[in-house]
Amino acid sequence: MTRTTIIANQPHLRPTARELRWFVHIDRHGPQSSEFLYELTKDTHRCKDTALRRLLALREAGYTCLPRQQRQIARADFHPYVYDLTAKGFEYLSYYHQLERHARPTGHWWHGFWVSAVTSATEIQATRTDLEYVPAARILAIKQATLGMPLSKGQLIPDQLFAIKYPDGYRAFALEVDRGTEPVQSSAARKSLQRSVEQYREVLRGRLHQRHYGLKSNLIVLWVFQSRARERQFRELLRPDEAAFRTAVVEMEFPSVGVTLDAAKFLLSI
């Protein structure tokens, strides 16, 4: 009998309060690296080795898994493990917390993982500064809306949506994570940076986010780039007065908790 079977068959192995926080965070944001999960609960549990051992135990007990896509990267062994919930993990969490999984990033796995890293860091940073992070699921529930906003032609689907409660009120944010896979401009009917900017201009001009989501606050569009050259290309598309577009740069192949937290801190302080 393997060690995995022994652990999985132990009926007393139940997630703790800290581990339920991990589950909620993964459900809300998407797959998370061990670095981000440790940072999430560092306020109550300082020992990183204990956190890593518990993550291993939860995986071997069948609550979490390691998505295979994380191995499809150079020097994968040098990066922290990325965890996601299994069907068993989602079921266990559902007894304690309303699931938000319908609002997690979709599409290409690596893009979704980057989106989940940025929103995860944003919630962690917001909580550390006594701000309230409002996830997409709560926003969409206001009017039972979809993430996609209808436009005059087609629809605009942000990579993610959230709000922050500041001392002076709420601000809503649409997140766009650019990994440099789309053209800056394109004459074809395909997604490009220019087309995305034009779509957000229509949203902001018509306050479509307020009508569609039922929000009262203004909308800020956060763009996160993986190179400064790409950010410069993007900024050339903007007008001088377009303050609703904010940018940050995270120059790395795999999300690092320190760098991503710094980017989140910068975005939230503007």
C-alpha cells in the first residue's frame, strides 16, 4: 500500500480553518501556487514548511491536484507547485462556503493562471491594508449578470472583474492580463490591443458596466504586461486624458508572489 493510499484512507484528515481559507481562495481566483497560499494565511501561520507539508497532505488526500499544464514550461522544477481543487475539494468547500467557481478565469490555462495570480495578489494586498476585496461572483450576483458586457458590436469579456472598498467608497476594476500573444493592431476581425481599447472606450463612455452589472461606482481598467516594450506600445494607443486605464509590468515567466504583490500595491495606490 502506498503512502498516498494510507493518507487518503484516513477519515480524520479534514481541512483546517486555514486550509478552508486556501480552498475559498482557489475557488475564487483559480489555480494558486504554494507561495501565494502561504502568503494568504501568513497572518495566522508563519511556518512555511508546515504549510508545504499540509498542501502535500491535502493533495494526497484528494482535495487538491497539480494541474499538468504547469509542467509545460522551461525549468518547471524550479518553480513552486500550483494547486487547484478537485471535485472532492469543491464538494467539501460547498458545505462551508457558497462556491464562486463560475467566476474563475477561463480559456488558455497559462493566461488564466496569470489572471488568478494578479487577482490573488490584489486581494492579499488589499486585505493587508484594511481594504475590502469584492470578488466577481458578488458583483455578478447583483443583477445575475454575465461577465461579458454587450456592445454595439459583439461583447466585451474582461479577463476578470472585482471591486475594492476604500474609505471613501467603492471602485470597480476590469482586469486585462497581456502576455504578448495578440497583435497591437489588426485589420482582421480578431482581438488586438487597439480593439480592446476601443471596446473599453465604448464601455466607459456609455457607463455600460453600471447598466450591465448594476454597479454605482466608476470603472478602472487595469492592464498588466509582461514586458515594458509591450506596455509602451499600449500607451501609444491611449489619449493623454484617459486616466481610467492603469498599467503595471511584471517581467517574468512565472508569477512570483513578491513581484506580483508589489504590482498589486502599485495598482491599488493610484
